[in-house]
Amino acid sequence: MKPLNASDAVSVIKDSITRIVPDADFTRLEPDDKFRDVLELDSLDFLSLVELLSERTGVRIDEVDYPELTTLSDATRFLVERTARPPGPRR
Amino acid sequence: MTAFTMPSLGADMDEGVLQEWLVKSGDRVRKGDVVAVVETDKAAIEVECFQSGTVGRLLVPPGTRVPVGAPLAVIDEEAVPGGRAGAAEEPVTAGAEAAPPTAAGPVAGTSPRGTPGPAGAGREASGGHERPTPRRKAARASGPAAEPVRGETRRPPEPAAESAAPVVGAGPLVRHLALLHGVDLAAVHGTGAGGRITRADVERAQPPPGRRVRATPYARRLAHDLDVDLTTVRGTGDDGAVRAADVNAAVLAGTGPREPERPDRRRDSGRRPDTAAPADSRAERRTDSMRRAIADLMSRASREIPHYYLYATIDLAAAEDWLRRCNRDRPPADRLVSAALLLKAAAVAAREVPALNGYWRNDGFAAAGEVNLGVAVSLRQGGLLAPVIHHADTLPPDVLMARLKDLVQRARRGRLRGSETTGATLTVTSLGDQGVEAVFGVIHPPQVALVGFGAVVERPWAVHGMLGVRPVVTATLAADHRATDGAVGARYLTAVDRLLQTPEEL
Amino acid sequence: MTATHTRSTAPATPIAPATPTSPSAPTSPSAPTASSVPSGCKTTYREAMREALREALRGDERVFLMGEDVGRYGGCFGVSLGLLEEFGPERIRDAPLSESGFVGAGIGAALAGMRPVVEIMTVNFSLLALDQILNNAATLLHMSGGQLPVPIVIRMTTGAGRQLAAQHSHSLEGWYAHIPGLRVLAPATLTDARYMLAPALADPDPVLVFEHGSLYNVSGDLPADAGPVGIERAAVRRPGTDVSVITYGGSLPKALAAADDLARAGISAEVIDLRTLRPLDDATIGESVARTHRAVVVDEGWRTGSLAAEISARLAEQHFYDLDAPVERVCSAEVPVPYARRLEEAALPQAATIVTAARRAVGEPLPATAGPAEPQPVDRGVGGAG
Amino acid sequence: MSTTRTRRAPRPAAAPDPRAAHRLALLESMLRVRRFEERCVELYSAARIRGFMHLYIGEEAVAVGVNEALTDEDAVVSTYREHGHALARGVPAEAIMAEMFGRVTGCSRGRGGSMHLFDAGRRFYGGNAIVGGGLPLAAGLALADRMTGRNRVTCCFFGDGAFAEGEFHETANLAALWRLPLLLVCENNLYAMGTALARHQAETDLALRAAGYGMVSWAVDGMDVFAVEDAARRATEGVRAGTGPHFLEMRTYRFRAHSMYDSDRYRDKAEIDHWKERDPVEGLARLLREASELTDEARAALEDRLAAEIDAAVDAAEQAPEEPVEDLLTYVTSPVEVNRP
């Protein structure tokens, strides 16, 4: 896992979302919008997003972390913070 | 050197059109090889030459009408001393007919593949008898063919693929066929005399043609209009014939579109607006068609089925706790979502209340022997699919979850298989992620019930006289009053509730 | 015919008044509309036919009825009973058993300005008059460069089902429908029996009317709104969405019965009554099949070279890309119609065979048995959506 | 109708006797048929006329003589050997020739050809190529007259071959049974196509057999136009008087083949020559010349006139337009707006 800066994190998030919602339109998504609502991600989509982000960044994302992944800015901050710290204990 | 002339192919033939050359100058030909296609008033006929040798100049371009007897090409008989540069010779014939030394140079460039050998040589030896005969004719043709070498060099070089290395034991027609059908002659086992590759060998070696799909004309039309690849559609008609319903099902299931999601499709279409338009309009038609299909089905359901509706709000605290515990130690890929539990509960409840699991047909209800759960999946571009999780009641939640994820993903990518779109005995729809609390659905005939789940929300909840905040979900049941009465429906929702209180047993 | 049959009768658009109104047509003083069987009353196919004749005879002095036993006997099948008394032996003319002679005489009389209605006892006997019908009636107009229209109506009984064996039971209307220059009608309902004759008589060209023997006794209420009908269009006797059952004449009641059966199985059959076998109403047939995508053609004629074959061919020509199943034909067995009841029934199209064919067409070849062994594909029309 | 209708020139001044004029008119009428048919042979050989063509040469007296007894109101139903009947009836040679050329000006707009000449205006109902097929039709025409009380005669020509057809017997019975105003004229030329009468009929006295149906009938010398005319007048008088159908057996002979050409294997050359001695046209011409009713000059003038008439018919036919192929299907059924009689 390597540390991400904010801009890397944003692009990882957007890219991951695009994989799930190919025609996601980020121009109408403000940093503080709830992207699950705007982009209509259902629980399975969201789970996929978690999976992707986890894979790509190496960050462990638990269910309790889900509320951190509500807006783009929250999620960015979350990834930047988590990649800066050592990973938590893994199974 | 002799002339290959327009043959008389029938008593009434005076002239013919040289339709196509199957050889080019420099090719080795043998007596009996098919070298050209001539079109008469009656048919296109493959014509053979009567000399063995090397094709010199082609005197007549394709498309020319010439009288019978007119020279079409010059054929230089083999073993003529001073063979032209570039006139490749096959090792087989070289060894058999000509003195090896004269052909030594060209041989180097030929492929040793194939089965040259004594058998081939023996056969070729007989070909040698032909030599004196063409010689006689050559005199006549000497005029037009006076400068075969220069004529040859003036011609633009042929594509290297074929000319570079005439394959052992294959005549011009066979080579032509091979080129036409994309057959690599090197890989073909020749069954002719001396291992010679015959026409039949090439035909056998052809990649199998696309499976001829048995489909009705209307289904074909629909498939074309909706851009569905018929080979991907499972036919339910006579002998597996694809019928319109199958195409519609494929559209609804999202299987079979010829252009499944290509990530770069947008950019692609931007670059090629000519192809973009039809593709887009096809997509629109597909959407229209799905809309129409849904419209038809739902109208029919609404028209024919007397629905009754029940709902129950279910405490999900136990289920959510259980999920949380399960997921805590799992990587995201292995985690469960509450939908999986809800589906499982719905399926097990259906097994318990079989009167809701089956079909209304012929004025009567027929219970299904298994629980195949249709799962309504909304598509981003609009529309709805209901892929089926077969035997959902028997699947452990993990498996159910994996199946659900897989189906939903493939449904949205248009990758469902036919069997995954049919056979549902009960359908579940969940609009919880869209934020609604309850969904009162329309039954999908000939099924007799539809189960709906709303959003999991936190609500004040009294348990044992104590008020607390609990996650709850509103489960709804739309059921066919022809098949069941409200009491049955109530039993079903009660069962769902009960099952969700002991998630670990699901 | 069942009550359903008559109830579902949809009057086609009238194209001609029920009574010829040509100024030269001498009109009898009696009111031409007077009828002893007013609309809305119980009647039979036979009586409806008789009423049509009575109306025509009253309304136009040029009309006369000629045939074997049409007068004193009252008609071989009782259609003209009582007309002799009302109109006299000149206009209700018993003819010797000379089919060619009296059919030809009808043609000549038509050429000379009369409006003959010639009755042939059965279509089998019409073969004795085939020369006159084909070589004269059907060809004179063309052969004379348009000088000689032949306004004759030739009625005959057709079809089997009454154990009359092989020389009284055949359905040869398809042969006549082969012939340009003829119009061929097959009234199958009370309304058509009552009202097809008038436009047939108004047609300047020869019209053949085929009355299926099994229909004469069919009784029911002539619909209250029954009135003049056209002889151009087929009629949708029962609308449906899953399969078009195309038929005419004596097979119509069977087709309607089959449609009832099919409906109970959840299959919605549209039943089309051709009414006019020549010229065929391609538009109505095509419109239906383009909707249902499946066709079952029911024709009591023999399958080979039949009217059903013609319709199937037209569907293949004009609606190939609409077809979602091979066109099904339900025709008579290729056998001279036998006498014995069981054999005769087996030789003819029946409601059950129509049902079977329709089920094949919609892809549900077997009736559902109790409890499907495994779940069937969810829906015939569309699949998959929840 | 009288022969004057078809005459194009004034009567010769040298014939003040009206009966002589009538005789000349008969000659002219027969000669027109003869010359017309001869021209048809030429045109057929030159492939200008195609199809089946049956010539009337030798039988002219029958058509011309019978026609003398008919009025414009009467109807004629004929056979496929009907050029003579049509010409005698007054159908213009030009319309017949154009028909055989397949032109739009033909009397059937080119749709009938030699065997199907029609002229509704002249009540000439063809032109029937089914042996016996015209008989029931004629009975119907007569029936209509009877039912409507019109005092008209329908005259039906048919050959001895028709005696083998059921339609003759059905019609004879019907006509007699219903006392129809029908004149049945059997042109007994001794051959049903190529089969001699005695080889196709057990009883060859046709008049006798017709009498068996209960109608007045007798045999007539069909090579004698006066005999034919006389018989036809007497028969039509009977018909008009309401005594029912009459039957005339015209004993005649065709000099040429059944159709255009045949091998004549079925009859002797001597037989043909024998009958040619009784040529009705030349016989009458000889008679008139002997009676000084026809000079050689007048005969020549008549021949010239007829030749010119037929030339004009051929010219007109050749120049006449053909029906456009787009109109192929017209007249299969009546146009919607049809002027019904």
C-alpha cells in the first residue's frame, strides 16, 4: 500500500465508480453530494465499490467504515488518511 | 509453350466470359488443374487446363467475353530449359518430372511441408507423358506469348501470402479455395493421391460455419431489429427453434446483444459516426422493445390478476447484527448484504407456504416443486430484468449472495444466459436502495405472488414493553386472489418475519 | 353453430344496398323490406337464406330461382319452401336434372338482363355444370372484351358431416376460388345467410354461394342490428392475440369452439371468417397474422392444392417475417368422404384438431397435465421481466 | 335484319326485280364470307393470325340463309367456326380481322381471337369453343325473352359433333319442356372434327332424333341458300308464334380442314371434290349468271369491292393499336361502376 494524495484518491474513486456505473457523470456530482444517491448505487454496487477501492488502494474497509464513503470529499479524505497509516490487522 | 484457350463447354457455346483467374503467372499447373472460372450463358464453370507447366502471361483480364478457342493464357511447359526466374516449382514435381538440377534454385524457396515422396513422384512421372503434346500446340500460340518473361515481370507482384510458397500438393483451385475460406494449407492433411490436398480436404478444413440457428422468420426479424445475436438465444420452440418470445426474453434478460458493453464504445462511436447511429438506434429499439414487453406483461397482469396486498414491518435487528458479525472478518468480496438474507427468507417462506409458489394456468393453480426466485433488477438505462436464482431456498446465504452479485452484474452488462431468465416461481423486488419504504408490486404472470422489500430504516420499536430504535424493513406481498386468499398471504409474511429473527438458521 | 357464433357476428361494411335500385329494375309493388323474420328474432340459417331469396324476388322482377326441386318440393334442403306459392312456377322454376343445361340457361338469361339465382343441390353435382361455370360464366366478360357481364348467382350446398358419403359431401369451393372472373362466397353466420344474397345479386359478375350443409339447421337470433353486409371483406368473428385461426363456412363454428377451448388454456385465438373465398381479403388475414404471428388455416377441402394451401402460400409470400411458427393447416383427410360416422368425423377438421394445431403453433403442443413436472418458461409472450 | 345492311354499293341497275336483288344480296353476303376466309388462310400462313382458326368455306349458305330470317332484335349464339355467322350478322370484317390480329379494335378487344367473336350490340353471343357449350346459353337467352314476354328468337348454331355432348340433349329437353323461343340450327358437315358422323352417332338422322324431344324439326339442304332461307323463315315463324323450339338440320360440308390445316386422312379427296361440285357460292353465281341476273362485269365489280373491303379490314387491323399490357386484367371482373342492363 502506498500513500495516496488527494488527487490520486479522487481519481481512484472516480475510476472505480466508473467501473460500476460506466456512464457516471461526475460533472453533476459536487464533492459533498452523496454519490450513492446521485449515481444510484445500490447496496450491491456499493459493495463492489468497496471491493474495488480496497483492492486498488490496499486499504481495509470495514462495514463500520461505510459511512466514510458517502461523499467524494469524505471518501477522498478517508483514503488519504488510511493509506498514510499502516494497514490495520488483517486476517 | 502453349496457349490455354477458351474451351467449348457445350454444343451451343460460342463464347464465354472469363470470370476469374484461379492462377497467376508463375504458378505451376498440372494437367487437369482448374485454372479459371468461365461463365457461359448457363452457368459459371470451373475450367481445367490440359497441360502441365508454368503459367506464363494471362492474356485476358477477368470479365472479358471471348470466343471459344481464343487464347486466354500462355502455359510454359515444364522442364523447358532456361526456366524463368521466379517460376517456383513444387519439390514433388521437380523430383519426378524435371531434371532436379535445373530447378534447384527455385526449390530452395519452396516449402518442404506436405508429403513429397515416392508415391507423389510416381504419379507425377506419368504426367511427364504430356510433354510432347503441348509442344505441338505451342507453335500456334507462340505469337501472343512471344515474350512471356517480360509480360510476367510487368505484372504487379501478387500478394506474397500465396505466391511465396506454393504448398506442396495443392493445385491452383485448391489454393484459391483455401485462400477464400481462410484455410491454412500447411495444416491440411491431404487425402488425394500422393498426399495431394483435394478440394474436399480444404472444405473439411474450413472453420465450421456459424451454427445455423433454427429460428422463426419473425424471431429473425426481431433479432435483427433488436440487435440480438440469435446464436446466444435459447430456443423454446419445436426442436429448439428460437421464437419471438425467446428473442424478447433475451432482450429482457440482456443476453445476446451483439455489442455488449464495450468500455470504449462512446469514444468509438465518436470516431465512427457512421456506425454509431445505427448502434444507438438499435439500443433505443432494444430499450423500446423491453419497455413494450414490460408494458404488455404488466398490462396483462393487471388485467387478468385480481391482486391483493399485505404488508408487515419486520424487525431486522437480529439480522443486521448477524450480518455485521459475519462481515466483520470478511474482505469486501465475501461480505453479505441484507438483500441476501431477505431473499433467503423469502425463498424459505415460499417453501413453507407453497400456495404462493407456482403458476396460475388453465384456470387453476399448480404449485412448483422448487423455489426459483426471480429477482427484479432495475437497469441503469431504464427497464427491468428478473434473473432467476434457482433453488434459492436451498442455497446458503454465502452462495446466494455470490449468485445474486453475479446475476445482477451480468444482468446489467447484458450477459445473462437464457436459463437464468426463465423458470421463476416467485419474484422478489426490492426498492430499498432507492429509499422507499414499501413496494406494492405487480405480479409477473403466470406466477401468483410478488414479494417486495423496502429500505432498511431505523424506527422506534417496542419490544417487551420497551421502546427502542431498531432497523426495520417493510415486507409486502402482492398475491393473486384467484390462487390464494389473504390468510395464506398473511401466513407467508409471518413466516418471513419469523425466519429473519433467526438469521443464523437461514 | 352456437349462440356464440351468432353473437359474435360482426356485420361487414355494406357496399351495396340490399335491394338493387337500378332505375331499370322493375320493382314489385310490395314493400321490399317486408320480412316475416325481422331482425332480433329467432331464425335458422335456412330461414335466413329463404328470407334473402324472398326479399330479392319481391324487390326485383328480374330475379328468379331455378334448380332441381326448388319449387314443388320446396328445395332439396328446404331453403325455398313456400316460395313457389308466393312467386309462381315461372320465377320458382323447377329444372330437370340437367346441371349443365339449367346453369347454362341461367347464364344465358343473365346475359339477356335477368338476375337468375340458380341452385345446385350439392357442389359435387356442380361438376356437371363446370363447363358452363368456368368456360362461360367466368370467361365471357373477358373473352368478349368487356361486352358481356354475367350477373348470375349460383348457390350450392357444400361440405360433409351428414353421412352423405363421397358423392354428396365434398368441399370443392376451393376449386372455384381458383377461377378468375368468379366471386365465391361462403356465408357462415345467420347474418351472412340473410344478407349476402343482395350484394351477390347486385354484383354484375357471376357469384357462387356455398352453403355448408351442416349450417342449415343452425338457429339463433338474428342480431337486432343485422343489416346489409358487404362481400369484399373477411370478418374477425372473435378477436385474439396469440394465433389467427382462419376459416370459413362450415368450419367456422368448429373454429369458434376451438377458440373457446384454447381460451380456457390461456391461449387467445383470433377467428377470421373469410366470408369471400375469391377474391381473398389479404388485408384482414395479413393484419391479423402480423399481430398474432401464428396462423392456423382451417379448410374442409382436401389439403393438397386447397384454399388453405393458397392462404398459407400468401402468408409465406406476404408475411414471412411476421411468422413465429410454421403455418398450420387443418384440412380434410385425403380420402373421399366416407359414410360411417366415425370415419367421416375422422376425415374432417374438428374443434379438437384445430386446438391441437393452434397449440402447436403457439408452442404449447400438449395440454398442461396436473402439476407441471418442472416449472415452465414463465410466459409465452415475453419472458423475464418482474 | 336483311342483307342490305352489309351491302356497300347500290344494287346493279340491271336488276329491277326485287327478288333478283335479294338473290344478288345473298350472293354478295356468301361471297364476302368466302373471300374473307380465303384471306384468313393467307394471313394465317404468314403468321399474322395465330391460334386455332376454323374456316367456314363451303358452309356459307347456312349462315347467310338463316340470317335472312332473323331480325336485329334476335340473338345468335355460335360456335368456334363462326366467322361466317359474324359476317352475316353484320359484324364488320374490320372488327373480326382486328380481333384475329389481337388488336384493341377487335370485336373482343383482342381477348378472344378467331374462336371468340362477340358483338353484344348485334346480339351476337359468340364464339363458343366448347362443343355444345353455347346451347344452354342460348336456352337461357330464350328463357329470358320468354319470361319477359319479348317476342324474340334466339338462334343457336352448332355442329353435328354437339349431338354427342350432353349439353345438346339437356338443352333440347329444357327448351322443349319450357317451350323456349329457340331456333336450333345444326350444321351437319358430316364430321365431328375428324370423326365421321356415322362413326360417332348410332342414329345419323339428326332431325329425327331432335324430333324425339318434342320439337318441330327437319333436315335442309345446307348447300342451297334458298332452301336454307326458306326453312329458317318457316322455323322462326313457328318460334315467334309460340310453338316452342324448332330444330333445323343443315346438311352441309366444309371444304377445308377442321382447323387450319389437317391431313385429311379421315376423308377422301373424292368426297371433298364431290361436295365442291355443290359449292353454294359458285352454284348461286352460276344460277344468277344463267338467269342473266349477274353479268361477268358485275361479278368482277363485286369481287373488286369485296377485295377492297377486306384489304381495308386488313390494313385497319394492322394499324390498330394493341391493348396495353397494363390492361391485361381488365374485364376479368366488371368495373365497380357497371352499367347494368
